[in-house]
Amino acid sequence: MSFEKIMAIGGTGLNAQLVRMNATASNLANVGVVSGSEATAFRAQRPVFAALVEGATAGGYENLAGGVRVDRIVTDTKPIEQIFEPGNAMANEDGYVFSSNVSEIEELIDMLDASRAYQNNVEVISTAKDLMIKTLDIIKA
């Protein structure tokens, strides 16, 4: 596998985890946000990843490596919580407001996971760079 391909794969991983962190940050910003109807209530967003596969499998493993990409962003289907708050200006005619379906704990865990995955991709790139430098030092000697 070429040095450039390793860097590209690590880069796609960094990009994917950055999208995941951004979605998580947006979800966290909307924890506890209420709306006057279930249809307009905030719903958590989740990125869906897909493998990037290059070339045919007949050429060996080198042709399989490609990285990861964000395939799409999906809306979480967990139910919206209905809260009775007749004094709330956003309450509907029955006195209910609708809270986002975002779980702060789940989002914090997801952010931690995305952060670690991002760090792992940085480590892949850093290790590849160090190995390339050591290889060049051997060639120079």
C-alpha cells in the first residue's frame, strides 16, 4: 500500500469523525428545546458511514483499501416527549409542549467515541509519517 493511500484513508476517517462530532454538537445544543407541535420538535441527527472501496478484489488487498465516507445523515426515530406546560407560550391548545428526542447522556458517549476514533485516525497518519521518515533515513545511510 502506498504512503499516499495510507494518508488518504486516514484523512477520510478524520473527515467522517468530524461530521459525526458536528452532528453530536448540534444534537447537544438542542437538548431540552421545546416546540409547539410534534412535527416541529427537534429530532437528533445521525451520520451513516459507508466504506470507500477502490478497484477490483482480484488485484489483492491493496485495491480494496479506500477509507470511509459519510453516506447520509438520518433523523433519529425515537419518540418525542410530550410535556404538560399550559403556561408555556409555545404550548398547543391542550397545554402541551414537545421536547426534542435528544438524550444528553447518549450524545456525550457518542462524542467521546467520535473523539477517540478521530484520535486513532490521527495516530494512523502520524505513524505512517514516522515510518516513511525512518525508511528515508535507511535509504540515505
